[in-house]
Amino acid sequence: MADPVRPVPHRPGAISLFFVANAGVFALAFWIWLLVLALTGEQATGAHVLAAAGAVTTTLVGVVLGIRLALQLSAAVRHAELKRLLVDISWNAFTAAGNAETPGKVVPFPTMSGEDERSPYGGHGDRISVFERGPSGERSGRGRGANGGRRR
């Protein structure tokens, strides 16, 4: 039987990539403008300051957005791998349960097998409130009291 084709994991970032590209274009334009102003040999004016501020700002914005895009893509790949791993685990557990009489390659999940592993406070249905336990974890024997169950 052929291996089923797995879907391509979700790849976020089309809009982020657009903004990274825009920041890169603007940064390139500001750097070229600053270079042209610097090569003309004039005295530093407000245009020089504006070009330098724009170049630095758009470069930093592009770098920050690029890092964010890389992190999004990395997280999407990790998420897809985690989902694939969970599906593989559940499928292996399902097939191991169906083939219980034959030796399998799947390690079964640990289960509680006896009275010695149970809680000293009773079975699975008998739960104890935190307020009913003492400082060492034993039952203190006191109820909630007459104040409506609230502690002050």
C-alpha cells in the first residue's frame, strides 16, 4: 500500500513577508537618498537628518519583522511536527490495542495495577479538598464550617 500523502503544514507569513519586503524597499530608498545627499558634499541639513533617521528606522523595522517572520515559520514547523507525532502515537496505540494477542513494537502506556498504588484516601471517585487536608497531607477531619465554605 502506498504511503498516504501528508498535507503541507500551514505556513503563516504571507502578510508578514509583504511588510518585510516593504520595509526593505523603504530602507533601500532611504539609504540611497542618504548616499546621494552625502556625495553631493553639501553641509548637513534637515534632509540629511531625515534620510539618516528614515534609513535607520526602516532597517530596524525590517530586521524586527524578518525575525518575527522567521519565528512564525519555525513555530509552524514545530506545531506540524507535534501534530504528526501525536497522530502517530495515537495510531500506534490504537493498532497495539487491536493486536493485543500478538507481540507488538509499541510500548503500552503504564496503568495502575493493584491496591498498593492507589491513593491512601480512597478510590478514584473519592476526592479530598485542599481544605480538608492537614499540613502534612493527611485528612484533618474538619468540615467547611458554618461560614458558607469560605476561609478568611
